[in-house]
Amino acid sequence: MSAFGDHQRLERRIQDAEVALEQAQGLVSEATWLLDTLSAVNGAAAEPGPRGHGSDEESRAQRAERGWADTDVWALDTYIANVLHGALRHLADNTLTSPPTLSREEWRDLLEEIAAGFGAWAACNGSTHDEYTLQLVRHSLKLLRHWWAHLWD
């Protein structure tokens, strides 16, 4: 192989890495927005607790008091994805209203679409997320951000 061919392959790898970095930065930006928003809703910043293994009873008490437990921050992305997935599915199944620009059925479908990305993320349970799952959760985060003010019933 010629030096020119090697150079072209290297340039392609650099371009691919730049695209991947840009996608990762977008995901971090969306996740940061979500964490900031959830912290504001919760009324306090989500500070991780000590790394000790808390009991189930202790974790339940912490969730009742502040909405999350020390053990939840070990995989905070998975915890938040699980909560959002379940809550959005429940809202889709039980909603009585919809945003003014959508029918109730369109709203339910949109809520299910948003929930799907978080469900896919949570299903990985801390393991490596493939490109498809990253695309799904990125899409869900964008939709969630757009429809945030309508998440009520």
C-alpha cells in the first residue's frame, strides 16, 4: 500500500473520530440539561452519597426523602432512564389531556416514542451502549426537552 493510501485512511479515521466526538458532545449536552432540570425539579442538587452499600430499607428511605438514593448514583443514567421510561409509559396509558397542537392519540404515541429511547438505555443496564441505542436516547432527549412543559395530566 502506498503512503498516499495510508494517509487517506488516516484522514478518514480522523474524520470518523471527529464525527463520533461531536455526537458524544451532543449527548453530553442533552444529558447535562436533563440532570440540571431534574435537580431543579427535585429542589436540590443531586450530590452522590457515600459509596457504602446501603440496605434496601435505607435506599427506600432516601428515595422517599429526596427522590434518589446513594446507590442510584452508581449508575445514575440507568436510574433516570428507568424512572422516565416507566413514568412516560404510565402517562401515555393514563393521560386525559394533550398539548393544544396534538390530538390525545398523537400525544400518547409521542410519549411512547420518548419512553422507548429511555427504555432501550435502561435495558443495557450499565453495559456498553451501541450506536442504535445512542441514537434512540438522543432522539428521546430532544423530544423530552421540546415537550417538557407538557408533561402533566
